[in-house]
Amino acid sequence: MTHRPHHVRPPPLSKELPAQAVPFLPSSAHGGGLLLHSAAQWGLGKMVARLVELHPENVDAPDAHGWTPLMLASSRGHVALVA
């Protein structure tokens, strides 16, 4: 727990939606962080299957560090997912 003086308060949270829609682009051009990569890394088999079904072009896409979903799944020991 960090100590914070009582007179310092965090800014209020806005309850309004942003003026512009924030696009979700499942592409390695946006810094890695593909949803498929995350699902593979965490061993979420059903999610990986559905994402591959929806976006088969992302199967071999490297993230910002050059890792593919298969590499991430195998590095975490998700044997069933790798198979």
C-alpha cells in the first residue's frame, strides 16, 4: 500500500462515452497485442478455435516481438492447444 497525502485526490472518472469510437483492429500493425496471441498465450482453447475460425489470416501473424500464436502457446506449455 502506498502512502498518499490526504489532500491529493485522483481526478474524477468521466461517465460519458468517448466522442469517437475506438476501433479494435486485430492486426499486428497495432503493436502486437492480438486477441488471438493473448488467447494462445493463456491456453484458452475455445477462444483460439473461434478466433482462428473468424480470422484465419492471423494464425501466422507475428506480434510486435515476432512471436506467433503457436510460439506463445508452446512457450507456455499448452500442449493440447499446440496439437
